[in-house]
Amino acid sequence: MPVESGSSAAARQAKQKRKSHSLSIRRTNSTEQERSGLQRDMLEGQDSKLPLSLRSNLLDLFSQIEREFENLYIENLELRREIETLNDRLAAEGQTFEGADLAKGALKTKASHSTSQLSQKLKTTYKASTSKIVSSFKATTSRAVCQLVKEYVGHRDGIWDLSVTRTQPVVLGTASADHTAMLWSIETGKCLLKYMGHQGSVNSIKFHPTEQMALTASGDQTAHIWRYMVQLPTPQPVADMSQQTPCEDDVDFSDKDEADGEVEGPNDCPSVRVPTTTLRSHQGVVIAADWLVGGKQVVTASWDRAANLYDVETSELVHSLTGHDQELTHCCTHPTQRLVVTSSRDTTFRLWDFRDPSIHSVNVFQGHTDTVTSAVFTVGDNVVSGSDDRTVKVWDLKNMRSPIATIRTDSAVNRISVSVNQKIIALPHDNRQVRLFDMSGVRLARLPRSNRQGHRRMVCCSAWCEDNTSCNLFTCGFDRQAIGWNINIPALLQEK
């Protein structure tokens, strides 16, 4: 019987190793092929125009993302358990160390003081590690309740501005690019009167503080003062247009625009065609106008880079306020003092002081990087400005070097308004959203927007109503409608 040499035995062992290794490779490849074949079968069973290789890569990527989220979720749960364990241990150590009941006042103070530094460190570590995951599971205990109460439909073009009367009867006024201004019953949504005296787009509407007079600014380079007399209709009991819904914070139900049909204006609405007073001094579009306190003077802002101060009784030009380098976008007057603020495309807004007849001082606020779309007074000594640079800033008139609060948003901000009673800022955006903030810059809510409620185009203006009506906030936009909202902000949410 032949004896196998050592070299042949070693060669045979090497051959067996290569054979087993190739067999394992074939088995691995076979498993991967089966898995890829299963994925291909799944992909082929779906209707898609994407190439199979691209769809396979996408499936692999999504699987990796899912595994990452699973790991983060598991880590989040582990951190929660560790924090609970540490909290229990700290509480137990506090009881053992003091040898008494923690409910006693002095002992409770010592225990909380001894664990404050460690618990703060735990909180910081916990927030830094799991803030993204925890936020998705966090339950909000108090939320603002926003109810869409009424829609005011009748204009044939976008609505630039709206305002609420300061005297009885309380009505809503809208200014539209269709060359008209309308007065509406807040409760019924019925048009009460239509003003048709302008030859261009009506860009602004403001009501006299004590009399039934309206001031409108227009693209025909004039501002009109006209009187109105309306009688409110009897409210009819109708079903609510929407149920009370918590204001949406993050999710937008739909971004699709609805088709805009031709909206017919009210047929039985009385009209006014002749103004009481016509103010003619501007050489460009009059973009905004407002009454000074007392209602004896008005101020207008124009694209000719000037703001004019008029006497209402004589319609004479009292002062021409110049200094802006580009077109003006808005003007606003203080509710109790002879102060005027004008905003411009030159990224600034200016404060004009008429309290001393011999001195007309001006202060320039430079804090934005794009067009200042509006600047409004609050009841106190603050001014709130909004801009196309997607920020809103709160200023103190006594210290105008830097804002006391800055709100950063994701879209350009149009004509803002501040609630006198609740001190809430309503921000209308280009992206069809309306957000609510407090004076310190804390976000309170976002008005719901879907296919069935909310604006479908750019929201141009907001206005608060402080009277006891069904709506306390109004918004208007380029979808040709104004909307009345009932906003209920819980006191706990406002204090945060």
C-alpha cells in the first residue's frame, strides 16, 4: 500500500481549505442573491417608472435609515430608564442621609439643594442627546384653540388691507385691488356697503376714531375720506363652519392651491361713489394711510418716498415727511400720542414725533436687511416691525439701538398687527400661513390651514378686534377673501 508523502498531504489539506472557503463564499453569495431576488420580486410587484437598480438602492438606503432610527429610539428608552433610576436613587439617598421625612420643609429644602447640580447635569445631557426623538413624543398640555368663524367673500381681486371700526356699529372694512373697499357685517358675513370712488387699487383702509368716516389710500395717487351709514342685519342661526381645532404647530394638511373661480360680488350691496375729501399731493402710489390721535389729521405713505401730513377739515398739506431712500410700504400712528412710524423698502423705518409743534424730530431704526413691510405701535412704548427678511422685531422707543426681541420665521412677513388686550402679534406670511407670537418672541400658535379652511394665497394683512364680537382676529389675502377667527389663548400658554 503506497504511503502518502508529507508534501502531498499538505497539498490535499490546502485543496480542502480552498474548497471549503469557496463553498462558504458560494453559500454567502447564494444568501445575498436570495435576498436581492426577494427585493427585486417586491420591487417588480410595485407599479413604478423608476429603474430597478435605482429602486433597489433606494430600498437599501431606507433600510439603513430605519435601522438608525431604531438605534436612536432604543438609546432614548435606555436614557429614560437611567434617568428614572438615578432620580429614584437620589430620592432614596436624600431620605437615608437626613433620616427623616422629605415632606418636612427644612429637610426638603436641603435635599433639593444637594441634588440640584447633579439633576441639572442630567437634564442637560438628556436634552442634548434625545431632544429630536423626545420632541416627537411630547404631549402638549395646553394649546391655543383657533376657530374659523366666518369668511367674507365678494371682492373680484386680492385684498390688500382690512380694519375694524372703533365706533358702533362694529363692522369690518376691506381694501382690494379690484378698486373697491367694502364694509361687512362681522356676524353674518354680509356686505353692508361698497365704496367705488377710486380709480386704482385700494391699498389701505382705516376708520375714524370717533365718527363714521373711513380713510382709504389708492394706486390712483390719492387718499379719500368718505362717510358711511350702515345698519347691521339680524344674525341668522347657522351651523359653525368648523369645529374648534387646536392651532397647528408643524404639519400643513395641504399645499395644493384650489382653483379660483370667478367670484360674483354682492348684488344688493349699496355703494358710495363720491368722497367727502380727496387728498392730492403725492406723485406716486399711495400705499397706506392712517388717522392721527383725535382724528383731525391724517398721514399718508407713498411710493414717491414721502409721507404727507394733512389737515382733515381743510384737506391742506401740513408737512411732507422726507428722508427715506426708497418707496414707502406702510405708515402707522400711535393710539394715544402724536407719533407716526413709516416703513420703507430701504430696510429702515422712521419714527416721527409731532407732540411739540415746533419740533418734528425723527429717529431711524436700522435692524432689517430687506424691505420693512410694516411697523406698528403697541399700547406701551414699543414698536413691532416686520420685514421681507423673514424676521419680526420688537423695539423699545426709549432705547432704539437694538431690538428687545427678534422673531425668525420661514417666510416673508406682511402687515402685522398687535392685540391690545392680549399683547399677541399676528404675523401674515407670503406662504399662506398666519402665526401668533407674544411680545417676548415666544411662538403661541399657528392658524390651521387646509383645503377647507384658511387662506389659499399669500396672506397680506391681519387685524385684531378688541370688541365683544364672535371674531377677535381677521386676516385677508390674495385669494380674494377675508376670514374671521376666534382665538382663545390659555393664560398658562401666554405666561410661558
